[in-house]
Amino acid sequence: MLLGSFIFFMALFAIIGCSAITKSKKNSQDYLVAGRSLPPWLAGLSAVATNNSGFMFIGMIGYTYNSGLITIWFMIGWLIGDYIGLKTVLAPIVTASHKDDSRSLSSLLAHWLGHEKFKYFAYIASLITVIFLTVYAAAQFKAGSKSLDVIFGLDKSITIGVSAGLVLLYCFSGGIRASIWTDVAQSFVMIIGMFLLMTIGMANIPEIKNANIPEGFFSLYPGFQALALTVLGAIGGGVMITGQPHIVSRFFTLRSADDSRILRRYYYLWFASFYMITIAVGILCRLILDTNETFDPEMALPQMAMKLLPDAGVGLILAAIFAATISTADSLILACTAAIDEELNHQKSNSLVITKVITLTVLLASVGIALLNNDTIFNLVLDAWAMLGVSFTPLILSRCAGYKFSEKSAISLSLAGLLLFLFISKGQALVSISFISDLFQTLNSYYLTPFVTLAIVSAIGVKFGTKTN
């Protein structure tokens, strides 16, 4: 029954994705931006589902399992930052992408930041996009493999291979349209499945006898400093949605900037609801599961589903996790494809042959990383998200504030954000001055490094940019 339920839902998602071929126009514009013809509710639900995927199901639940109610403040900060980011940039990005026929974030910025296209900036931005989105996609493959390993005991090479095969099927069937259609389908399954698990979990709370709860787990006030730093760090993370190529690509599919407000309504209604349910499930996992010191918190969701739900329900949850990771990986691979394709295919001939070869190449690289990397899903996603954000978000915010740049300045700001983030987050051991080393540790422990990097580079961007009308 469990396997049958899982196969049923996965087959349903596959049928939805493959049915996009009936709308395909067999050219690269349709493959990468769906002909810029999608309604805002579809693009909005796709963007929020792509944004959450394995990070919520696996990473955020694991984080809540370890940290407790303080994650509510992380959620509040992230939603505030996300709202500020989209409110500021969504309409201008849609308008600019239509004007320049941009199909990738790197191409959009290359046309938009100055008075003429930045050729070398486009190459560098595409390289940054490909490197970090490939790592991001690897995290999605790992998230899917973890959930299948818990329930079916399958080797990760098998599950990652199956995931890659489905991603290739979606991509080749209908490109971004197939990805968006499956995003929307699995967004409904995600929220229904999690709500079901939360409801049943709450009904089982009276039966708990030996919950292993650490001190402070239920505290909503960890102290002013911890609270302020947690919220600030999360705001920085949320704002950086504007620098995520795989999410911004959803906005390119809108018919016009007039659809932006409607998109945001669907996006935030789903996002806030799902975030709250996720935190509730993470807390319930801590209360209900019998764990030991070797327990992997990122496995809490599938384990609780097995403990509380009938086989059909477990199949639903598992299919939701697996489909979410696959559709997000699909989005990431297509965003990489768009970044490379626009630099190789300057004439925009709309031929699909090279475009699909690029898709396959990026997919294989991502699979290799997933098989070799041992980091957690939470850390992999946050690192990739932050490095993309600090590379692109300061430039986007400055441009929306009316500033333009020379190509040299745009390249310098993008690389400065990336290098500063890497130095603070990874270079603590290289700093011999104890005060600075302790400061770096504080910034990293509260996820403040992206916020600080974003603030510094944005301030520099305003100083060296040229204000326009």
C-alpha cells in the first residue's frame, strides 16, 4: 500500500509535467520562459513552491527539531525580508525582462545595469549562477534521496539516479512550463500532506511520555541580542530572493508587470501558511519521536509520517517531499541552462538542440556533487542561496533605486559581495586577531553574514553608481 501510494502520486506529477509537451512551441524561448504568457497565480505558486521544496521538508524541520520555538522569529524575519525584496524589485524586473527579451537573470542584469550590454559581466554572472545553482540542485537530489532511504532503505546512488531521470523527463518534455505545472500540483500536495501530519500529530500529544526536550526549546524569548540577531539575519536571507535566478525566472513568464501584485498575493498566502505548518510539524517531531544521539534531525519528517500515518498517508508525504525536490532541481537546472544558453546563443535562434545538451551537462554535474558531498541540506541550501544573493541582490536593489553602473563597477560589486561573504563565513581560521575572529563566529552563528555583506556592498553600490531619473 505504501509503495503503491507513492507510485500513484509520483505518476500523477509525471503526467502533469509531461502534459506540458502539448503546449510546447518547440523553441528555446518557450522552453526557458514559457512564451511570457503565464497567469500570475500560476507563476506565484510555482515561485513559492520552488523557493521552499527540500529546504522546508528536510532542512527547516531539522532546524526546528534542534532549535525549538525560536525558529518562529527566523520565519518572521525571512518573510519580512522576502516581502521587502519582491515589493521593491518584482515589477521592474518583469518590465526589464520583457524590454530586453532576457531569459536569465545574468542576461537581464547585463542589459539593465548600465547604458549598454555588459559583455564580460554577463559571462561572470553566468558562471556564478551555474556554480551555485548546480550545488543548490545537488542539495535537492540529496533531500529526495534521504527521504527514500528512511522509508525504503534504498542506496542514495539509486534514488539520486531516479531523481535525475525524472528531472530530465520534465525538462525535455516542456521546459519551464512543465516545471511550473508540476510546482503548482506539488504545492497543493505539500500543504495538504503537512497539514494532515500536523493535525494527527497534535492529536497524539497526550500520549507522549518520554519526550527528549532540551532546555529552552519552548522559549519564545531567547534574550534581546539573540532575538534581534536572528531576525536581522533572516531578513537578509529573505531579501536575497531577488538574487535567486531559479525564482526570478518564474517572474519572466508573466504577461506584464501589471500581474506582479496578484502574484504576490498567492505567493505570500501559501508561503506564510506553509512556513507555520512546517514549524509546528518540526516541534511535534521533537515531542513524538523516540530518538538517540545518532538521530539525523533532517530525517524527522519521514520518520514521523511512518509513525503516525497509514501507508497511503506516508506515500502522500513521501511523494510530496520527492516531487518538491525534483521540481526545484528542475527549476535550478533550467536556470543554469538559460544562463549558459544566452551567452552561447547570442542570436537567440531558438534552436533546442544546444539548449537541451546544456541541460543534460548541468544535470550530470549536479548529480556528481550530490553523490560526493556530505554536508546537510540546510547548510547546502543556505550557502548556495547566500552566495547567489550577495553576488546579485545589491546590484538589483541599487538599480531599482535608480542607480546605473559601469561594467567594471558591476563586476567589482558582484565579486566583492561573493568574496566578502566567503571570507567572513569560511575564513575564521585565517584571522589571528581574536576580536575579529569572535565577531565572525557571532555573525555566522546567527546567519548574519549575508545581511552584513548585503548592507556593505549595497552601500558601496550607491556610492559608486550613477543616479538616473
